[in-house]
Amino acid sequence: MEDILKAARDLMGRYDPSGADAGQVAAAVSKQIAWLRARGAQVPQDILDFEARIEAGDEGDLFDNIPV
């Protein structure tokens, strides 16, 4: 489970809304969230916030609150 969280956060750190792979990165994080939910795991708020911002199209301050 920790590996999935680390992978999601690594992807979040690479996300560039204007980058060629932006859609792939967002989709990969969404898949990891779905995997966690399917197993009854608690999804951390920072990852949920990332998903919400992607869905809302509000990427302006996306990198401000990502833990390193």
C-alpha cells in the first residue's frame, strides 16, 4: 500500500498541466486512487486534493501543497 502512495506522490510531483504526458499522469494517479479505494484503504487528503484539482481544471497552484 505504501508503494502505491509513493508512486502516486511521485507522479504528482512530475505533473505539468502543459506537458505532453499530463493526461497520462493524471490518469495514472486516478488509477492508483481507484486501486486504494477498491481495497478499502484511506486515500490521503493531498492525493484527493490533486485529483479534485485535475478534475476541476485548476492546476495553477497544484505544486504548492505537495509534500516532498
